[in-house]
Amino acid sequence: MSKMQAAKAHMEVLRMAEEEPITVKTYKEIQDAALGSVRDLSSGLQDRLRSSLKYRMVSQSQAAPAEKAYYLWHQAGGTSAQPSFDAASTRAVLYNQAAAARQLEAFLQVSRVTIFELCQTAIRTFEAHEMAAFYMTIRGLVERIANVAALADALQDFSHATPSPDKPNEPLLLAAGKIGKALYGTKFDWGKLRNADLRAAKKDDVAYVRKELSMDVAARSVLTSIDKLDKRVRGARIAYEVLCEFLHPNVGDLYSATACATSHSDRLGTRHVTRELGLGPKDFSTSFDLVAIMSQVLSICCEVFRLLPSVLAELDANSRKAEEMAKSFAHIVRSNYKPLFRKDDLCPCLSGLTVRKCR
Ligand SMILES: [Zn+2]
């Protein structure tokens, strides 16, 4: 056998039916369990998605200059004359104090929407025997759940914080960067991207670069969240990386396009292997290695899916706490800045209610 032949034989790692007893029942059970937990996940999310959420904010470009000026003034000891801005900018700063609470609420809704839609796609692609798309979707689900769990971890300090009466929203302001990044994390400067000729631009021309004294929204590597998830669910990192083999144009495409694989030994005992590649149902039952590997991957994914309700509940509790803090602060502010907030203006807590109605 030439070196090249040996290498090719090595690449064809899947063992065939004649070598080991069939474990297809176990694999089918694991597939059914995975699909069952995807269905549970999606029906659990459905209730909270019956109505949409109005995510309210004020113009960040309007708030930013005054926010920076106030920050610098405060950093310098606050002894010089307080910076002054027009009423619109000052109000934008005050409304913006509630931004983190609204962003956390929005992050939860966005996560629920995305995870629900991925669940629906996973069910559809599985039923249509589109295995590459199925595994890509499962991978997407693991990523999203990892991100939700990472924010729950990052807000541990916030969840235990007790605000002082004179600074009721201080813990929220301290957590704001983590919340903002979870919702707005990006690799691009979307303003530059909008105006760029993508055929002529270089990657760095449109890359996100944090501006001084602004919120840092540089997307973290998803692997950071996956590694954290691995601490909660052992094996999550490797399972995720195996699923990456199905997202990227790697060997996962060959495995998922295999309708069935068979082998037979000829008269001198040489084993011949045939893969039938095509659309339609995929029968993994003769590919023992793949069955063994994907069984583990799917059972780890099931554990990840089961984690979601508890981390969502943790973040829901944080969201209610953030809401209370934003409200307490904003309702003090509206009585301290009476000329800026009339009864029929929107309340500075960004509830969407008027000052008169927001209690
Ligand atoms: Zn209010």
C-alpha cells in the first residue's frame, strides 16, 4: 500500500456494520431525546413570545456628548462649573440612565426569539432528513444558550448588590457594560459599513474600534462563552467543536450527505466500502463511530438545552431588579428636574408611560 493509499484509508475512519453489533436503537433514542428537548424548549418559550416587546431608548448620539462631559466633570472632582447642555441633550442623558434595564429586557426577548426560531428550524430540518442543516442549527442553539448563561454569570455581582438609598441605580450602571455588550456585541462599525463600498473596502476599514468614553461593544469570541458553558455542562466545548465540523465545509458535509454506508469483503478478504451520497433519509446505523460520537454530542446538547430555563429565570430576576433600580432613580430625577419633565412627557424610566401614569 502506498503512503497516499494509507493516508486515504486512514481518512475513512468509519467502521462498518460487519464489525460491531448494531447500536441504532440507542442512537435513535438519543436523537428522539434531543428532538424532544428541542420541542420542550420551544414550547417553553412560546408563552413569553405571544406578545412583542417595545424596546425603548433615546438617541445615543444625542446623549453621548453630554454624558462624556458630565463624566469628565465628575472625574475631575466636580468642583468646576457644571457643564451645561440644551434641554434635549440633558433629558437624553437622564432617560439614558434607564438604558441598561431596557437593554437587559431586550436581550432576554431577543434571545427567546432567536432560540425559538432555531428550535423550529431544528425540528423542520430533522424531519426533512437535512442533517447538515440540523446539526448547524443545533450548534446555533448551543451558542445562544452559552451566551445567555455567560451573561447570567457576568451579572452575579449585580444580583447580590444592595443599592444605597442615595444611589439607587449604581449597581445597574456598574453592570451596564456587560449588558450592553451582550445585546450589541459586534465586530463591525455599522456606521462605517453603511457608507463603505464593500468591494473596495479593507476589513480593518469597517472593523469596530471602541471610541474613548463610550460603551465597549466589541464582540467577544463565542468560545469564551462556550468554555464557561463547559464548566456547567462537561463536554460542551468538544461537542460544540464537533458541530462546527457540520457548519464549516469540513468532513461533516460528507457525513451528513451519506444516505447509507456499506462494506463487504471480497474473496481475498479486502474490505470494500461504499457510501451512498444523496438526498432523503440518512441511515447512520452502519457507521458505528459516527453513531458513538454523535450520540455523545446530542446527549451533551440535551443537557445544554435543559439548562436554559434556569438561566433565563436567573436573568428574569435580574431584569426585574434592574427595572426597579432604573425606576427608583428616574422617579427621583423627574421630581428633581421638574422643568424638564411635564406630566404628559414620557417618564425618564423609559417605561413608555407618561410621568402622570408611571408610578
Ligand atoms: Zn417611570
